Amino acid sequence: MSTVAICPTCGSKSRIKEKDGETIYSAVQDDEAFKKIGQLKKAMEKFKTKAEALEKELEAIKARQ
């Protein structure tokens, strides 16, 4: 997921990327898009948590056998 921050140059909400040691800002133009990015981040965190729990459960099952 992309990281969102405020651009130091223009003050807009921007997605940031690091490339060759430089930080690149890409403005998020639409407030709905910004909200959607937040929703997707939350959904990905929930999925990641569930996946980690399933991996631990699978390891425990393999260890019993």
C-alpha cells in the first residue's frame, strides 16, 4: 500500500514513494479517493492479521504430525 503524507511544497495530501534515495510525491486529487485509500489500508491490515494467524495454525498442525 502506498503511504500518504502532506506534500511539503504544495501542502496537498500525496502518495509518497522512495526511489534512489529521493522521496517522490504524487498528489491525491479527490477526497473520495483519499478515503478509499484509507479503507483499503484497513482491509489489507485485517487480511494480513488473518493470514499470519492461519500461518501459525498451519505450523502448529504440521508440528503435531
